Amino acid sequence: MSTHPIANLQAVLDDGVELGIFPAAQAVVLHKGLQVFGGVAGKATGDTRFDLASLTKVVSTTALFLRLWTEGKVGPDTLVSRYFPGSPVGDANATVADLLYHRSGLPPFVPLFAEVLKARPELLDAGCPSIIRAQAREDVLRAAAATPLEAPVRTKSAYSDVGFILLGELLSRAAGAPLDTLYSRHVAEPLGLSARFHRLTDFPVDGTTAPTGAMRPREPAPGQESLWKDVPSRPSRPGEVDDDNAWVLDGVAGHAGLFGTAVDVARFGQAVLEGCAGTHAGIAPAPLWYRLLATDPLVAGSTRSMGFDSPSKGYSSAGRFIGDTPPGAVGHLGFTGTSLWVDLRRSLVVALITNRVAQGRQDLRIRDFRPAFHELVVEALDLNTAP
């Protein structure tokens, strides 16, 4: 009996571990709603929960926006100033759509955690009182809201964690409940996802989580080496969110914080396809999905839709094939080594989940691994031709 070419993806995952690109991985591939591949590699089982990093931006924050939009509680034209009066981004008349499209003018990254940890080093204690964590969260949100713009609103596309920190809090205020509660109620439960936030005040965490780093704060990512200094540090516990800004937000934030499996991520990707097809009304009707996934109409050359990204011309983490034919593809990456790509024409979902940061943030070989993996998926399923 011959082995289907899709089975070769397991060997590719194993090679990634053997080469030291990541210590653990999960991958799930769905085609036309059916799982055609599921694999684990290294120090992972199918139940291992991974830090999904910026996949939180789509699985939680964008999906929650879509649900609240459906309910009429917030919309693309909602002004940020309504919830953050006096903030630079609010004073610039930025809207929720500007945050979703990453065109608000806010910077990509600000080490908001640094000043908070200096002022409140007790946050590093496992037994830190919940009131201190709550106060630190408010400190961080005030600092995020006070962040100056780097460019006029709606003039360029610049991926911004700060924008999604504010967006997550904006949605929480609009709906009158904590972000993790809203996510569980409006996204996880309707879609059957086990992915959840690891709120620090709710430790200990049940189940096994893939490690991402040993110290808090984490080592700087490439390009961040000079952005903070003299910050107190301490070993961190397994199961804590990797992102330091999400960590000082008590593990619950609009830009990062979800932990889950490749099955969760793939299931969410399938919900995108079913939402567009109108066959799953769990979050929003098809017309709103189409508006959400349309590429930014204002910023020339932007690959962004509301919350999601699309494959870039030239190098793309999705490889050469996913999204190569209209209506294209949508997806997102996560800094810890996670990704989701959804090819809308091929009805193809690829969830690739790793913990590549566990062995250091400077190793960027995942950037070569991702596109190669996605190209092999398309080739193995013989989907590399137009219909």
C-alpha cells in the first residue's frame, strides 16, 4: 500500500525538531472541511497547549469584534476616543477599523512592561496579590492609551501590538465584561475551541503547556535590544504567556495571551470558511465576514484586512501557492512560532503551531520553514493548479 504524500509532512515536522528549529510542534491540515493531516513532533502530544501569541489577534480579538459588530455594540466606524478620550490615537479621530487594519499610526511595539515592573517588582512573585496585578493592568492600559503616534492615521500600514492592546480593552468596555470572559462566551463556546487565556491570578494552569522561555522579562527580540534596561528579572513559571506586555496585563490582552492546540487553530480557520459560505452563523453572517476579510481600501499596498493578513508578494510565510488565486487567502502569524493560513478558493486550512522561542528569540529559521511547509501541503494534496 502506497503512502499518501501528505504523510510526508510528519517527516518535515520531525526534521524541524531534529534541526533545532523548534523543540515541539503540532500541525493540522483541513481540506473542504475534512482533516487530511494531523501531526505532532518533539516534546508534544496532541493535547499539549501552545502559547498562540499573536494568533490571539484573530482567534480572540478580531472574532470578538465581529460578534459585537453583529450585535450592534461596536462597528468599524466606532471612534477610539469614545473609550479612550484624550489619547493621541483618539484625538486623531482613529476608528476601530483603523486599529484592525493596523493603520492607526501607533508604533509596532512599546515595552510597556518595563516601567511597570520597575514600579511594581512584586509582580514577579508567584503569590502577588490580585489587587496588585489589577493595578498594574490599569497602569499598562493608561500607558498604551498615552502612546504617541508615529504616523498620521490612515496613511500607512504598520503592524501594531499597541493598537490591539487598546482594541481588546475597547471591546471589553463596549460589552461590559472582561476580555477573557467575552472570548469564552462569544467565540470559544460557539466554535468548540479549548483555547483559552491563562490569567495569572487563576494559576495553577491545568494540563501540559509547551515551554517558551525561562526568565521574566524575556530576552529582547531581534531589534529590541536597546529598548529597556535595569528591569528586575526572575525565573518564570511554565504556562505563563510569553509576551511581557500581555504578562503585565495579567495574561489577558487583545494582542496575545491565548493558549491552545493546532486543532483549535484549524477549527477557527474552518469557521472562517464556513462564515464566508454562510454555513455557520456562530459568530457573524456571511456579509460581515466578507467586509471583514476585504483588503484595506485606503492604504495602497497594504496586505491587511480587518484583523487578518494576506500573503505578501515575493516572500510569504504561506509559501508560493496559498492565496495565489482569487479570492486569495487570509491568515496570521505568532511570534512564538505559530501560524494560521486559510486559502479561500481551495477551502484549505493549515495550522502550524510551534514553540520556536523556547531555545532563544534570535533563531529565525522558522521564517524559512513556514513557507516550505505550506508549499508541501499544497503539493501533497495536488492543489497546485487552477480549477
